[in-house]
Amino acid sequence: MDIEALNNLRKEYSLKSLSKKDVADSPFKQFEIWLNEAIESQVLEPNAMTLATSTFDGKPSARVVLLKQFNEEGFSFFSNYESRKSKHLLQNPYAALVFFWPELERQVRIEGKVRKATETESDEYFKTRPKGSKIGAWASPQSAVIPNRRYLERLHADFEEEFKGRQIKRPQNWGGYVLEPTLYEFWQGRPNRLHDRIQYVLVNGVWNIERLAP
């Protein structure tokens, strides 16, 4: 690897700016505005977000998951309850999300406490999934070591046969999580690395808006 070439990989950001006077009073509304702009701009996977979790003793882990539902109460994603992320959330229920939309030179960070979605919330979302994804939820022992790809494909085929002509219900070890935000940060790229960073922090039920140094 050419380290000099790596060091010279730079992009000057200049599309937009962000100031306290321009953002919405509600961080949820500000997020909604930015997500809609990402969708309208045809950003690739605009609902993709990095989810960072950690063990009880602070060992972190991160992965990209998809935002599937959101409102002022929280941001929802779905997973196998026996996965690594789920085991982390049992040990430490606090997590962070990062959305990065390079086409718009924007990033959003969200931090908060995570709770399990209700059975009803998980059931309702599961109903909307394509058939193959529903079977995949049954077939994949997520995060477990498996011998090879064929093993996974065989499990999928077995469950496909089992559910042939039948309604596919949600497995009990699969469902949703909701991150309830206590902090949002909206990052807009600017020239000379003097980026705009506007942070919302929840204090006694009120969102305080602050500007951060880049």
C-alpha cells in the first residue's frame, strides 16, 4: 500500500453550510428533513447506519444495519436476539448510530439507550418483510460460527420446505430494538476542514442546541 497516496486522499467539502439559526427546534424534525433530502438525492442506502455497541467492560463493536422505523420516541432496527449486538445490548443498553451521506457531505450521530421493541411492533414489521427474508430469519443462527456457506443454504432450503403453503410467523428469537435518543449531532462538511457541527442534547426533557468545534 502506498502510504503517501493514502495520505493524499482528500476531498474538499463545499456543498452546503449549517448554522444554529437554520436548524429545526426538534432534532427529530431536523433528522427527518435531512433523511428526506438524502432519499430525494438518491443516496445509496440512505437508511443504512452504523450501530456501535459495547460489552459491560467497554469493548466496542460496530456494524452497519438498516433503519426501518423512526419517530420522536426512537429509531428502530431488527435483529436476531442471539446475535453479538443483542448480547452486547444485554450487557450495556447504551448505543450509538451514525448515518453518513457522502453525496450530501453530511453525517448524523445519535446516542441513547436501547430497549427491545414490543412483540406487536416486531410482529407488524415482520409481516412486511419479503418471503425470503422471513425464512432467512429462521435459518440464520446470526453471529454463530458455521462450517460453510452450504450449511446455511441447506438450513434455508429446509425452512423453505417447512413453511411451504403456510404463513411464516416471526421466530421468537428475532425482533426489534428501539434506540431512544438523548443526543444528536448534525455534521455538514465545509472547506478547510472547518466543518459545521450542531449538537442537540436532552436536558430535563428539553433539547439544548449547541455548536461544536470541528
